[in-house]
Amino acid sequence: MPGILHTMHVTNVPGLLFLLVVWIVLCRCTHLAITLLRHEPLVGWAIGPFGVTVMFVHEPSTLLIWLSVIGPALCRGGSYISASLPA
């Protein structure tokens, strides 16, 4: 792989610098727009091929917490009951 750097040629340095500056400005504008539109604490964000992905800090509802506790408990209890039944 040492030959890769020898085969790359930048023919338009001002154009490359302009592209990098525009890219950074657009990323900062996107970050600002996301934080202004959503009033939640922003954890992270990414720009990908399918759009903007954002992560916010939020506490799950009480129902979701209880379901995440009761669901595995019921499955485990059901396996104990089915294992203790005579064959």
C-alpha cells in the first residue's frame, strides 16, 4: 500500500480547500438545525447515505421499564414450569 500516495494527484488545490470548508460549514449548520428543532439533549449525530441520524438522551417510560423486566421473568418462569411437569 505504500504506492497509493504516489498515485494520488490533486490538480485543483483551491477547489479542494473550498470543498472542505463548505463540507465543514454544512455539517455545523446541520448540527445547529437539529439542536434548534429538537429541544432534547443531543448525544450524537451522523450524516449517512440515508440522511441524518441523531441520538438524544431520554428516559424510557415506566411501562417500557416494567415490560423489559416482566417479559424475561415470565419466559424464565414458563421454562421452569414446563421443565417441572411430568413427561
